[in-house]
Amino acid sequence: MRHYEIVLLVHPDQSEQVPGMLDRYQSLVETNGGKVHRSEDWGRLQLAYTIAKLHKAHYLMLNIECDAATLEELEGVFRFNDAILRHLTVRKDEAETEPSIMLKRKENKDERDQRRRAAAEGPDTDSDNDDDDDDDDREEAGDDSDSDDNRKPEV
């Protein structure tokens, strides 16, 4: 059996169905005696050029080991599935099992986004944690315009 790397571009409106699609393709490979060495969901990414008036697609990558008949069956499924915009199959010399560069990049981006969100939310913006009114804070700053003797009488 040979090793293959398959990259799929799925229609962005079908993103919710991606886990089911992955399970179907993996089970197809395994029922025909093959192995799935790596399965990665890279998420929605910008396309280099528009495909069917779309600017983004959901990217998937599979590294499998299977025979020619199974690969032919898989590619037939890809060809007739309207949700799959493009697919690319590359023959590999050996099984790839470690995370790809794209997945590492996505994980690093997710970590950076989490740190940014945490920094943006940050600590409470109110510097004093007292529950009373802020008259004493204004007086400390030298602003005593709200003191009782400087107020204008209400009409």
C-alpha cells in the first residue's frame, strides 16, 4: 500500500458538516484495509484566488495509507460532492504523523488571539474599589466643585 497526502477545500457554508465528512472518509479508508496516519482541520482560510465567487474555504488535510482502488473510490467521492471545491492528492514516500506546519501556525495564531483577548479584557478599569460615592476621590484630586457650600440652589 502507498502513502498519500490529501488536501480538501470545502465550501465555507458547509463548515458544520466537516467533522462528519472526515469521519466518513476515515472509515472508508479503514474499512478497505488502509490506515489514517494524520487528520487535520485547518479551519477557514483565505483563498489565493476566488473559486465559484468564494473568497474563503474550509481546509482539511489527511495523510493516509491505502491501495489504488480505495484512493480511486475516495477521489470519486470528492469529485461528486458539491461541498468540496477542490482536492489535491500527493503520493508520499513514507507516513507523515507529526503535526504539519499549517496546524502549528494555526495553533500559534489561536494562542496569540487568546492572549490579546485576555489583555484587552484585563483587570477592572476602576482603580479604587470602594463602594461609596466618588466625592472623596474628587476632593483628593483637588476638585471640590460638588461640595455642599459651592452648589447652586435648585430652582
